[in-house]
Amino acid sequence: MNKIDDFGRRHPRLALALTMAVAVVVTLILLGQSQAPVVLYRAF
Amino acid sequence: MYQQIIVSLLLLTTMVGTFGLIDFCAHSRRLASLVDSWDIRRFVENREHMANRGMFLEFEDRLILDEIPHADYARGGVYFFGSSPMKWGLATWALPPDLRRLIGNYGIGASSHELQYAFIRHLVEHENFLKAGGNKTHVMLGLYWSMGQNWKSDSYFKPLWERHGLYTYSDANGIQRIVASPFLIALRYERARCMGFIGSNINRLAHAAVTALGIPLTDTEKIQDTERVRRWAARLSDDGEWRAGLDRQMTALQRLIDYLHQRKVGVTVVLLPERTPFKVLPEPMAYQQAVRDLCEQRAIPLVDLSHLLAEDEFWDINHSNYEGLMKTHAALMSLAADRLANMGVYKGN
């Protein structure tokens, strides 16, 4: 945790950008989480 | 404290913005047209089957989430119903816009006559399907022998309707809309569109990667070996209990036709193309005979396209390739144009 804090203090903008990127990924996962299974084939 | 609030608001904005951006892309007609062109090109080149799904994971999702909610039933039209050979039997993307508004391809895969009856009742009773009146609406039943089987609703039909939290389905009550606030319903529609955008495009890329490696996507695609086709046909119709299922489904078909006739809706039955080995198997033969008998009893026009395609015009065991689709589409559109003209709904150019 200390290392993350140090990273945030030394590179605040980069840390913020990474946090936002995680937010984007989390949103995409949330949107896709109840997606129906990918159906490759159904005979009829 | 102040910084924490700012960061929290930024996080919220990023998440809402991502949702908004995906939703914008999911609604983009330009992007939909681009992916449709990609899908059509791959289909014409015989590289992949055309699912006709737009920005949705499946054809049926596009139908339920986009086509039906935006349909204008006030002018009447011709609507095709059936299972997957029907949904992939029309090239609706090739229709001019004025005709496209009057033609609906309402095929749903893995469905029986009972499930089709539930679908039509839902359209009539909840979607104002007969807004123009029964005499301005024509139903084309694109039939295939597999519709005479007792498809369990749990296998596909029920999850299809329920997957986005917008409808429920039960064999007793049919398809029902979820009762919820308009905001929640709208949010679920948009979430479903976002899911479709993400899922369909990941699926599209996965298909492209798999086919580029020369790996077939499905078990029966491009099969032409006569013996292999015969074995697959026999395997698909090897249900020893098919007779009871057929009787039940023919009763449902009768009820469906009676339901439409009571509302003055014209009905035409079309037997869709099937591969040669099916023509000598007991179940498909019995199904076709039962359909013929019913049409004769009820004086329903029957058009037999089951012999329309040659073996090399099929993509897989049940569905046509591009050449086959063009032939089926032309035959079905000729029927549709005739019905539209007779109803005075569309005279053509």
C-alpha cells in the first residue's frame, strides 16, 4: 500500500489517469457482465 | 476532503461517460452500416454465415430490442414468422427503405408452433401489431420440419425474452412486459444495447480470428459430402417420440391460424428449403404432410419451396449460403409483393 501511496505522490497525474482507466474497464465489465453467452452455433 | 470529492466526481463522470459513449456507438446508424457491410462481404465471400444481427449479439436481440419497438404497424404489411431457416431466409438489408417498413422478418430460432403462437399473441395483444387492421396485415408462416418438435421454452425462447429484464415468459402466461418505472425500463433498454454493442463486436472479432485460422465455427458448415449430410440429417431428427410432439405442435399451428383468421388476418404457409436427405426421413415427411392436410382443410394458400435450393446452395445442414439466400429471398419477396398489392398497402415502383 505504501508503494502505491509513494507512486501517487510522485506521479499524481499518472495515478489519476490510471484510476480513470480502471473506472472505464470496470464500467465495460459491468455493462457486459449480464451478456448472454456467446452462441457460436445453434442447429435451428 | 476536497480532493477526495473531486476524484469521486471524476470517477463517476468517467463511468457515466463510458456508458454514454458506448450507448452512442450502439445507436450509431453509420457504425451499424459499417459492420453490416463487413458481415455481408464475409457472407458473399463464403467465409462466414450472415447472422443479420447489426449491433446486437443475435438476430433475435435485434428483433426484440430494435425492430419491434420501432415498427410502424399503422400502414399494415407482410410479416414472416418461423424458426432459424426463416430468420436467415430473407435479405432484408437489401430492401429499399419504403418496402423495408412494410416487411418484417420475425423469425426466432429454436422455436415450435406453440412458441410462435405465444409470440404472435404478444405482438397482437401488447404491441398493437394489427393497428392497420387485419385486412392490411398478412402473416407468412415460413415453416420447417423442426417446428413440429416440442422445443422446451427453457432451452432458448424464455431466456431470450428474459435476458435483459424487460419481459417475462411462461408457458401459461406467454410473453409479458416487466412492470417497472419508465426510467428503469429505458435504462435496461440502453444497457441491453450497450451489451449488444460490446458482445457482438467481440464475437465478430472472435469469429474473424477463428475463421482466419481455418477452424470451422460450426459442426456442419460447408458440408457437401452426401453421406455426411445424410448422417447429420438423421441425427437431427432421431427423436423416437416425435409423433406425440408433432400432434401437439400441429394443434398449436391450427390454433395460431384460427387466432389470426378470427382477426381477419390473411395467412400464407410457405415450406422453406431443406436439404435432400430430410425429404426421405419419417419426421420431416410426416410434418410436411400434416401441414399440407391442414392447409387443405382450412383453404390456406401453401407455397412449397422445400425443393428450391440445390445442395451446394446451403451453408450448413439447415441454412442457405449467399446464393441460396438470394433465391429464397426472391421467391419470398415475390409472394410478399403480391400480398402487399392485393391489400392495397404497396403498389411498388
